[in-house]
Amino acid sequence: MRKVPFILLLIGLALGRVRDYGIKIGIYPPGRFNAITDVKGVLVGHKTIVEGRKIRTGVTAVLPHPGNIYAEKVPAAVYVANGYGKLTGISQVKELGEIETPIILTNTLSVWDAARALVVYTMKLNPSARSINPVVGETNDGYLNDIRALRVGEKDVLEAIENARGGEVEEGAVGAGTGTVALGFKGGIGTSSRVLPKEQGGYTVGVLVQSNFGGLITVAGFPLWKYLGKNPLASRRGSCMIVVATDAPLSPRNLYRLAKRAVFGLARTGGFSSNGSGDYVIAFSTAYRFVRGKRVGNTKLVSNEGMTPLFQAVAEATEEAILNSLFEAKTISGYRGVVEALPVKKAVGLMKKYAPYLFQN
């Protein structure tokens, strides 16, 4: 990251997603939108906050379904790969195996304001609620964003929830990814999905990431960092929030196992969870819901043996989601300087020259 005179707003244009260049990650095909929203019912909304030359932050909301989530909870689990971070609601999710609010992603010092906003939102929908477990995760965008300004407020969180839609998901420097940095380049929000063949259940696995972590950028096994001349010691810090959705009917225990495998996708991109990295995975299933304490929906749970294809799918989708967050990001100036986007055209040219096999599958 280099310090140069401040330039307002964004510089340059996003160049496309990983698959737009013919690079296919893994063996399973993506869903229609290659996004977490390929899991039926899942919605994503952003609120991007760019003000003056100091504020580069935002909020991203993931809704397991469009209804009242508190009244129709979904099975869920949380896996902590490295706990240097803030995730509200984690103990109750672990204890009960369910989520009862939208999932909110934002910056580190705005977690508590976002949690309060979620409580207000949920109370309005549920006038008799006396205990609410808001799930809010974060990464630290303090290089590009004046994080101490505490800019994210209740209105921003509610707007992200209101903006939540299915279909295509905006990626890169948007929402909670506005000010993030990953693998030495501009990070952000990224998403991807995988669909299993019918004989393996036909289930969909979708992933959304807030990438803000260090490591050595690697694409489909190719050590891109070597050819871009990146200093291997220059980008070691940061965190990653990973949200996993599936329509496979999984118990909270197997959702926890699924969440653990998402970290393999993180590792494939060159991340290694440094000492100061907060790497969390929140996984949920839309196959059934908990309504007044009873399971409603498809409750014929996938067996332990049936989990193997899902493990492969979530690792692939996580890897591609992270790469999409980088490929779709723009160079951005902010509070303490400029973070350059991944030079996508140069990177693709290098891969075509030194790893042409990546474009032959």
C-alpha cells in the first residue's frame, strides 16, 4: 500500500469476475448467479458509505429468508478459525444451533451499533420479544476508513436490510467491503456458489465473504504473488468473514463441519490466519426452520457420509468468492492512503503465459 495525495472516491473500473476470464475453480458448476443467492430464499443487501476523504466503510446484510427470521429461525453453526475478531451472538448460536436475526457484516468498531440496530429491527417485527441474539461480524477497515469516527449507524444497518434482494450480488468495494484490503490488494465483498449433481443430492452451497486478510495471492494453485513481485512479508494482517448458505437439510453439528471446510478455500487463495486475523465462518441451512420450537420443512437430514460432496463444494465456492472480491474491486483512496486493485489484466496475462492449463478446463 503506497501513500499518495488523496483522491476522492474511487479510481478505475472493475474488470469482471474470475470466470469471466475462463478460470474455473474446482469441479462443481456454479448456480445461475454464481452467488450465495443461488440458495433459494437467501437475500443480500449493501449500504456503502463513502464520505469526503476519510470515510470508506459500510454494511452488508445476509438474510436466510425474506420472512420474520426471529419467528422462523434457521439451523446454523459458527466456526472460529482464528479468534482475533468480534462476532456478536456466537455463544447462543453454538448453544442452540440456530440464527434468529439477519447476519450483518461491518467494520470492527461498528459491531455494537449494528447489533443495537438489529435488536431494534427485530423488536419491531416481534413486539413480545424479550431476548434477541443479533449476529454481527466484522473486519477492520482502518487503513482506508477513519474507523474511530464510528460512522455506521442504525439507519445504515436498516437500509442494508431493506436493500436485500435475491439474484445478482454486487461485489468488490461495496457495503462492508468498501474499505477492506486482502492479500496486498483492494479486497471487498465476493460471492460464489456450487450445485451438486442429482446423484449427490442436487444441493446448492453458496458463500459470501468480506475479504480483509493477509497472505500470498494464489489463483487455482498458481502462485500469482511471485509473478506480481509482491513482498511476501508486506501483507500478513487482517481478517475474513465467511457466510455459508445451503439448501441441504443439515443438523447444526454438520453445519459446523461444513463451516470448517470453508477455511480450506481461504487457504487456497494464500491466506494463513495470521496472529491478528479474525477468521469466522457462519453457516446456515434453509431446508427447514424452527417455528415455536418445532422443526418445519425438510427434516430428513443428510448423513455424515453424505457430507463429503458438500465439503468439496464449500471449499471451491469460498476460494472463488474470495477471488471474485479481488477481481471485482477497484483501486480506492481513503483515510491513510491508496490501496490498489489487483491488476487483473496483467494477472491474467501472467497466468496464460505460465499456467495455460488454468484456461483449459
